[in-house]
Amino acid sequence: MAGPPEQAPAPGLRYAFGSVLSFFILLLIGVFAFSIRLFSVIKYESVIHEFDPYFNYRVTQFLTKNGIYDFWNWFDDRTWYPLGRVIGGTVYPGLTLTAGTIWWLLNSLNIPLSVETVCVFTAPIFSAFAAWATYLLTKEVKGAGAGLTAAALLAMVPSYISRSVAGSYDNEAVAIFALIFTFYLYIKTLNTGSLFYATLNAIAYFYMVCSWGGYTFIINLIPMHALLCIVTGRYSSRLYVAYAPLVVLGTLLAALVPVVGFNAVMTSEHFASFLVFIIIHVVALVDYIKGSLSPKMFKVAVTLVVSVGLAVCFAVVAVLVALVASSPTMGWSGRSLSLLDPTYASKYIPIIASVSEHQPPTWPSYFMDINVLAFLVPAGIIACFLPLSDASSFVVLYIVTSVYFSGVMVRLMLVLAPAACIMSGIALSEAFDVFTRSIKFQLPGLSGNSEVNAGDGSSSTVVAQNDAAKTDKREDTLKDRPSRKNKKKEKEKEHVEKAPVKSKVKRLLVLPLEASVVALLLIVLLGAFYVVHCVWAAAEAYSAPSIVLTSHSHDGLHVFDDFREAYAWLSHNTDVDDKVASWWDYGYQTTAMANRTVIVDNNTWNNTHIATVGTAMSSPEKAAWEIFNSLDVKYVLVVFGGLVGYPSDDINKFLWMVRIGGGVFPHIKEPDYLRDGQYRIDSQATPTMLNCLMYKLSYYRFVETDGKAFDRVRRTEIGKKYFKLTHFDEVFTTHHWMVRIYKLRPPKNRIRGKTKKPKSKGSSTTSSKRGGTRKKNPWH
Amino acid sequence: MRGKAELFLIFISVLPFLSLSFSAESPKERRVLVLLDDLAIKSSHSLFFDSLKSRRFLLHFRLADDPEISLRRYGQHLYDALILFCPSVQRFGGSIDVAAIADFVDSGHDLIIAADNNASDFIREIATECGVDFDEDPVAMVIDHTSYAVSDTEGDHTLLASDNIIESDVILGSKKIEAPVLFKGIGHSLNPSNNLVVKVLSASPSAYSANPKSKLANPPTITGSAISLVSIVQARNNARVLITGSLIMFSNRFFRSGVQKAGNSTKHERSGNEQFFTELGKWVFHERGHLKAVNIRHHKVGVTDEPAMYRISDDLEYSVEIYEWSGTSEPYVADDVQVQFYMMSPYVLKTLSTNQKGLYSTAFKVPDVYGVFQFKVEYHRLGYTTLSLSKQIPVRPYRHNEYERFIPAAYPYYGAALSMMAGFFIFTAVHLHNK
């Protein structure tokens, strides 16, 4: 594994050169990671994107204004009316605290940035950090060359860009950094056996718990790895140091986060870590006893301990099973269950299934999100097995589990991306390594030239090679330390391991020169293709803030700023305590942008409340009015895309309103809305569908736009074109009709008698009334 | 023309007072538009009008088909109340139609409708809008062969003497109406599910509504005490409407005539009509039974300031002052005013205690549930305007530092943790020392 003999002189200088070079490469990677995410700011504007980021932004504003204690105790009376929401106890505070700290730091340095600016740029900053963390992690696994490659790949992987463009101010933005950094510290501890890193690891884990619910991935993956090491006979004191403090400190720290609290010891997501914690202690004990007893005594002790231990284990397991079985979901949260059983959510929890990012991904989304990495990952896995160390087995485990999870939920593609980058980084770096070395070996006199030809790729891989050799050596010395008994075995193993490696190196070295050069060129081409794709994805696919939409047509660019128009209307024209009902998707935006109380929002913690709104939307007007009135709702907001062809509007989400509503209130029956198994709104639509509130609010006066009432999303003419609203008044419709706001009529002032009206006069009064409403309408 | 302009100026100057039908301590003269079929009614019903004038009402008499009349101008209503003594009008002059009158009521103004046996569809439709259905048969009248008013000629028993008067001090005053009320006209029925309409004067069980001139061919559509002779409506915005199927009830002749009910030997010098309509007029024009709630206050016990938010299990005090308008503001005294602490359903329901001077108050503990609550007072009493007060107040959970620091029940656990730590320390020391 040592470098060629010509390189032997002046190794110190080359190391220094290499580390300076890698420092600058890392710096550039950081700058690149930051700047590739600025497309959204340049192409649109510096705004917060989408839905959840608006909530985080609002929370951050509150934090910067009121301080951390008020944030912790914040009871928000503007959402989930009338239940309210204890924000401090139900939010992962990591992101908010991070951005708040950045803002506070900048302000105390007299850099007066607005909170919004800080929030917008938090995600790009942290993606640079994430790239560096990837470098550290991969360096621990396979050396600095692989680390640099992996960092460069991660800096621009589209999957991660989609969650961390400027303005995408969401938990994942900081959580991915925390995730990778926690893994890095775990591997670092595993490689060094240092208690210092173990403590840091627990703190990094704490930051991850603060940031994202995805921390359960860590607290399951690390035990899995520890178990794997134990089962494959790789137990060492380093593993114990890496694992045991993490579980103890990590669990204690996790319990400090209000949203996790006692969940850290009560829910099934965390049980794996405790189980492995017990196992690792048993193994450590066995190890200790083995070292201090004679083999014969040891056998006696084993039989004794195994029989007693089995009995105790059985009792504990029985208690656990009884405890777990007593909860209806076996102690798992709905989201975790839908991960373990991908069909669970669609069967039992429509509210989880209704979120598009909880759907399983399609094949093209893999190519879109990780592109060529998908092909490089297998190569990386192979590289990890040559040789298999504790660290490389960890990343293999990481990629295998994350591939599975990403297959269950699109959203978890984000967890896969770093693993794929690490694997591809390893694969690319190994490939470069092999090819450049084979070139060098065949041109011994021109080694200097070849280095120049190959550019910094080869030099960094050389550095990597040396680093790898160094870590190998260090590992050797470390491995000497563990118990005397293992020593022999390990040495044997190392011999076995080393032999094939050497033979492989020799075998690879006979690659023909031309083939190596061509292969190098192809790899560079592949890399170039990846870069082009990533830049395209960053610029075109993932930069849209989704509150401002654009479309290109033959007569130029069209901007649809209807959402902000509607929220501005609400904030200027309604009373500050008015309640606005809408489907839950728009809850966060309404509270953050319009500052009005909403009934339900994107924090879908109360299924019944959401079902109530869903039921109202799927009910006829009068019943809907009664539901809304009982919730003190003044305005109803619907999103309608039929005029401009905006596909994610409320009619397309309507099936979830029916399903979620019907799940709680059985009088809403899905078949009533279905014709031929479809939600149709054309002339074939069912009467229930045509009379439900959502249909009416979406299509009210729609026929006046083009005379035919042609819905451009559903590509059909609507079923019922002319109708009046009896309990709602249209108060505002945005420029492109994308948001329509209705006001609940007050209860009738008088109750009419039952005598039917004389025909002629009746029609005259209604027509005059209609004239009245039309005059109030800002549209005509 | 000049007069009108002047009138308009006056109107503008009193607008702030008019916009609330009742607000100032010293009431201004209130404008009443009286629409008549025939100006003769002005003199034939002068007693009723005089009683109104004596109570500082400014009456504007107009013929119903006067092309100049209108209820509102420049978006403002010109009158506080409207009296329709024009049963036979086919359509109003000017800009008045059913919708305009409905709008007049919906903006909080009062209305008196009197029909008679040739009531037009138009008047019937207005009544229907207010929730009262006159008998659809255009020639029908209310006939009662047992409790008619005895008169010199036998007649067709369409002149009724009814004493089925609603018992309500707030609607008809505290003085009991001794004499029966004379009625001659068409009856109407009410929808039982309509809780805004109240029968004030109803027919006896033996009455029925039919054409008195012809023989009864079909069973009458409305009979017995389902027939209402005089009804009142209090709309949700507290506008009050009086509806009767007899215009002549208001006439001087009926006010002055004596009455003897058939089968009853007592002969009353005067019919009850004058007292009945004077008192009822007071009610309709909000001179009685109008409640006003002011100074809604709530605060924690021992603190005077009103908090923006309560904490669960806080002790709070709630108070409201309720006054009744009857010429002057007087404290309203009742023992049945309740306050709800409401979040989707009432968590606390308490009867407010009064100090007899209008102040109602209570104290209770905030329930152990957080959320956005409301203090709600929903006070519906016959004859009184509806009091519907609600005030939103959020209730938060404990702050992190409002919990007890040490719980006595947990002392064993504290002990366990501390002893464990000490034991571990000793163990480590011993273990290391002995190595």
C-alpha cells in the first residue's frame, strides 16, 4: 500500500503541499456548495419558500423578538383554533435556535441583517458545512482523496439541493449536516477509541435531535452497526467507547429536548439502542471474564451465565413484549410504522399518505436526485469491502438502510444522498487511484509528467493513498491494544486481508496504458455530466419558491404571485382576530404571511380537527356553514388552479379531504364522490360532488371567465356551471383565480315564513340581491 | 324642496345617534315614516298617532303611492321606524319595494305592519319576509262564534274580543290589560320552528279563518289558537316588527268603544286596544326591553388589570354591567344571567350574581385545559333584546418554571440517583486503588 519508491524523498513537503491543497479544495467546495444554492435568490427573490419554512420563519421571528424562554414556553393561539398549539413543546428547536444565534451574532457584530435574510441563507451555509462533514467522514473511512471527492459530490447533489436552496428554511437544512457530522464523530471514535470524540459525538447527536425527527435514523443505524460488529467478531474496546457513551449521554441529552422528552426512553424507535446497549455489555463482560479465567473455568462460567442470562433475558423480553403489545401501534409512531410497513400509511393513516413527499418515489426520481451516483454506488460498496474495516462496514450499512428508506418515502431520498455521495466518492477516488497508478507504473520515467497530466486528481489520490496507509498503520497499532486473546486472531485476519489486497493491486496494475487513459477520460466525462445535471437541477428544477410561480409561454414569462396577493388581502382587509379556514397545506403560510388565525395547519397533530375541516369541505353548503360557524370561522380560503392550470390545487387534493373526513365522520362516504372510481367534476360527476362546498367554492362564477367553464387542470368542462351560493359570499379572488376567499354569511336576520313567494316578484328580488353581491365583488 | 334639504341636514347632524338605534342618554326625536292608503286614516287613527307623538316621535305621513318616498338616501336610512298602514297598496311609490323594507329591518330598524281583509299580495309578502303567514285566502277573515264582541247587530262574528294576551311585563307593561282587545281582520299563522316570532294576541280555540259571506265549503286552513291576531318579531339584530291582520284595531273607534265579550256579562267601558297598542308600541320602538351590556371585565383574583392570556388553573373574576333601557338606563335585575367559559363546548357555566345595581359578577377557576377560550354570555329572554357577548381569551399551559421543583413523591428516586452516584464514586475509587 505504500507509495512508489521514487516518491519516498521529501514526504514531509508533499504532505504539507497536499494538506494545503486539500484545505483550498475544501474551501472552494464550501463556496461552491453555498453559491450553487443561490439560483433561487437570483432568479426569483430572497424569500422564504414553500410551507414549512414559513412556520420556521415565524418561530424564528418570535425567538429573536422574545428570547429563548418565551420561545420555549410559547403557546400559540393563532393556529389550530380553538385548541392552540404549544409551539415550544412540539417543535424541533435546532434550526430556529441556529438561525436565531446567527442573527444574534451578526447583530452583536453590528451587521444589521433582517431575520428573513438570515433564515434564507441558513440552508446554503449549512450545506457547505455538510460538505465539509462529508469530507471528514469519508476521510475516516477511505482517506482524504475519497473525502474530497465525496465532499465535492455532496456539495451539488440535487437531492440535497432540493431541500437546501436559499430560502428553503427547513429542518433538513441543518439536520443533514448534523447527521453526517454525528456519523463522522462516531467513526472517528470508532477509529481512535477516544472518549473525547465519544463525548463530542453525543453532543452532535443532541444537535441532531434538536433539529429533526430523523434522528431516530441515527439511533437505529449506530446500534445496528454495533451489533453487526459484535456478530462478525469485531468487538473491541473502541467499539464500546464509541457506542456506550453515545447511548447514555445521547439519551439523556435527547430527553432534554421538549418535543422528544420521555419518548427517548418510551417509544419503540429507541429500543434497538437499549437492546444493543445490553448486548454490548454482555459481550464486554464475557470478553473481560475470558481474559481473566482459564479456558476450562471459562467454559463452566459460560454455561452458568448462559443459563441464568437466558432466563433473565426471557423475563425481560416478556415484559417488553407485554408493554409494547399493550399499545395499539406497538409503541411505534405512525410515521415509523409506515417506514417499516410501506403499505401501513395508505391503509390506516390517510393524513400521512396524503403528503406527497411521503409517497414512494418513482424510478426517474432517483436519476433526477442522485443521477450518476446511482451507478457509482455499487462500485463504492465493492471498494468498501477491500478491505472491510469497522468504518467501511458502517457506510455500507448506512447506504443499504437508506436505500430501503428512500424507497419507502420520497422525502428520505435526502438521507440517501450523503450515503450515495460517500460511496461514489470512494468509488471515484479508488478508480482514479488505480488508473493513475497503473499509468505511473507503466511510465516509470514519466511519473512526474503523468502527475501533471492527471492534474490534482492524482496528487490528491496520492495523498489519500498515503493517508490511507497511515490510518492503516494506526489501526494496526490500535488493534494491538485489545485483549490478548483476540490479538492472534486479528493478526491472522490481517494477513488474510492484506494478501488479496496486494494481489489485487498487482493485478490492477497490469491494466493497459490506453485503457487506463480512456477510463480516466470516461470518468471525467461522467463527472462533467453530473456537474451539468446538478447545475441544471439547481437552476431549473429546485429553485422555485412555490409561492411565486412562473411559466414560459410564446409571449414571454408569466409570473403568478397569487398566493402573496391573497395573503396580503387577508392581512389588510380582515380583522386581526378573524379565523380563516383552508385545507391544512396553507395553514403555515396564512399565519406567517397574513397573520390570521387558522383552524388547521401543516403540523398535522390533530387528525380530528383536520377531519372536521375535510368534512366541511366535502359537505353541502349548509352543513359546511354550520361546521365552520361552530369553529368561529369568518373566511374560507380555497386554492383553485383551473383557470391557469396549476395542478396542486384543492380540487386535486379533494380526495384526501374526503378520505380524512370520512375516516372520522362516517357520514362522508368516498363512493358518493366517485364515478367510475374517479373524482370527476365534469358532466359525469356525482350529485354529491357537484353540491359539495369545495366544488362550489372552486367553480363559483368560473363560467364567467371563458363562457364554457373549461378546467385546464382536469382538462374538461365542469359539470355544473351556473349556481348561486347560499351561505357564503365571495370577497376576493386573486388575479389568476388561484386563491379564492369567501366570507361566511351571518345567520339570517329574519326567518322567512313558509308561504311560497309569488313567482314574478320572487325572481325580481333575487336578481336584485345577486346584483348586490356582484357589486361587492372586487372583480367587476 | 328646501324643507327636504333642511331635513336632510338635521338628519346628517343626528347621524351618529341614528346609527345606533339607541345610544344617547337623552334621546333625540326619532323619525317614523307612516305610509297610508288614504290620508283619512291620519285622523281616524289619531289616538294611536298622538300617543306616539307624545313620546317624542316625529311622524311623517305619506301616501303609500307617493312617488317621492324613499327609505334611504346616499346609503343612509332616513327613518328609524316605519309604519305600514296601507294594507291595500299594490306597489309603493318611490324606491320602496319588499327588498328595501327587508333591508330596512335588517339594518336594525323597527316596523309596524297592519293588514286587513283586502290586504294586497305586497303586504302579505312583506309579512312573509318577517316570518308571518297571512291566510292565503284573500277573502277570509277570522270568525269566532263564541268569543266575539257583543254589539247591537248580530253581525257575522268577525269582530272578536280576545283576551288571549301574552303574559309578559316587558312586552305589554306591568299593568294588566283588563278589557278584551277588539279585533276585526285576517288571521295569520306562525311557523312553530321560528323562534323569532311571538304571538301577542291569539284567537280563541273556537276561531277559524274563512270567508264570512259564504258558507264554509272546505275546512278552514288555520283554526283555533293556531291563529295569531297580533304577532311580534324580534330579528337577530334586535329590530322589532309588529304584525297584525287588522288595521282597524288601531282606530279611534276601536280605542274608544266599549266591549262585552259574548257569554260574559262584564261590560267594559273601554276596549283594551288603547292600552294594548300603546304598550306594544313602546316595546316595538325599543322604549322597553332593550338590554345593554357594558364594561365587560375579567381579571385574575387580586389583580385589576385584564391579562392578555390566562394560565390553566388560574382563579379569575368576570363581571359585566347590564342595563335596561326604558326611557332612561336602569340597572337590569335578574338572577338568571349566565356566563360560559367556552371552547367548542362550555367548560364552565356559572350564574352571575348581581348587586342589584346592574353589575353582574362571578369568580371561577380556569379549567385544566389550554386553548383559546371565550367568555360567552348568551341571554335570550322573551321580550328582551338578545344579549350575545363573547370575548376571546387564550389559556396557556404552565411555563417551564411554574412546575414544582421537587415533588415529595419523587424523593425515593432522588435518593436512589444520589446513592447510586455515591456508590459508583466509591466503587471506582476502591477499584482503582486496589489495582
